Amino acid sequence: SAVISQKPSRDICQRGTSLTIQCQVDSQVTMMFWYRQQPGQSLTLIATANQGSEATYESGFVIDKFPISRPNLTFSTLTVSNMSPEDSSIYLCSGLRGGNTEAFFGQGTRLTVV
Amino acid sequence: GQQVMQIPQYQHVQEGEDFTTYCNSSTTLSNIQWYKQRPGGHPVFLIQLVKSGEVKKQKRLTFQFGEAKKNSSLHITATQTTDVGTYFCAGPGGSGSRLTFGEGTQLTVNP
């Protein structure tokens, strides 16, 4: 499987500010996704990052709050905007390559909003 | 929409005991995948099952896919402390290749 480098690994942010998380894949991937995971909980899909077009958001997530970019097949960013303590969570990017359905993940970003 | 339910939520075992986690989908799945997430880590792919009734083994781990392709199980024989982590099942849901994850089973192993 491919390797995804995700950064930052963790951050503590003030409420009202924004944080951009980056994911760089070591090879081209067909699909990229962004998940949120509360500690001890399952993964909740935020959106599918589409190359060169607007991301496809899941119910409950909107572009104004979580703008996503994917300028090419190996890179994507997720911004958490106007943060509040409720946004404290682990954010994970994920990729799929070619015809494989096996997902691989970045190391995650542990975000704390104070 | 599709739901993937997983039980138990937590399992504590003594080292050497067996462990099983069960996964049930509200819809028929084309395939089911299993992932392991170590504490503080990210999910790592373990295996994919595609065929009805399929059974696959990885050393002490045995994975099964139900005949109706709506349920699956992961069984670990003689657990070791290295098995500690949360085990997730996941099935393809909705459009595209997006995955729907179960709630996970958090396994702790007492030495």
C-alpha cells in the first residue's frame, strides 16, 4: 500500500481560528477521503476530496466549515474553520489506489481547541 | 443509509484467551474489510473478504464472511499483548468507494 504523510500530527488552537491539515501521498491515488474520529469512537467520513473540483461532503458537514482542496492526485488539505471546542478530535486522511478497495491512512492529526 | 454494527464494544481478556468480534450490516455487502488501530495509531488494513461464506486466516486471526454477505467475524486464537487495539470492520457504502466503518471493538489483553 501507499504511504501518506499527514501533518501536523497534533495542535492546540484557540477558538475562532482555523487550522489546515495536509496529506501527501507517496504515489498517485484514485480517491482521497477525510475522516474525523473522537477518542475511543469510530471513524466518521467528512468528505471525499475530488481532484480539481469541489469535495463531496457527507451529511452534517459543510464546505464553509471544512474546506477541502485536492490540486493533484497525491496531495490534499482539510481546513477546520472558525474552530470551537467541539471540533477537538482526531482528523485522518485516507486514500485508495487504482482498483483496490483497501484504504490506507495518514498518521492522523490530534486537534485540541481551547 | 447503510449501517454497520459491531459487537462487543469492549473486550478484556487474559493473555492466551481467545477473542471474537462480530460485525453486522443492514444491507448486503459486496465485500467487507477489517482494520486494526493500535492505541494512538491510525487504522491499518488487515484483510478483505469478498465471497459468500469465505474464511481467511492470518496466523492466529480467522476472518469469516457470512453466507448472506451481511455479517462477518474476526476471531483471534490465544491472544497476545501485541493484539491490543481496536478492530474495525468496514463495508462499501453509498456512491464511490467510500467505506462505512463499524463502531469498533476495543481489545485489551492482560499479561
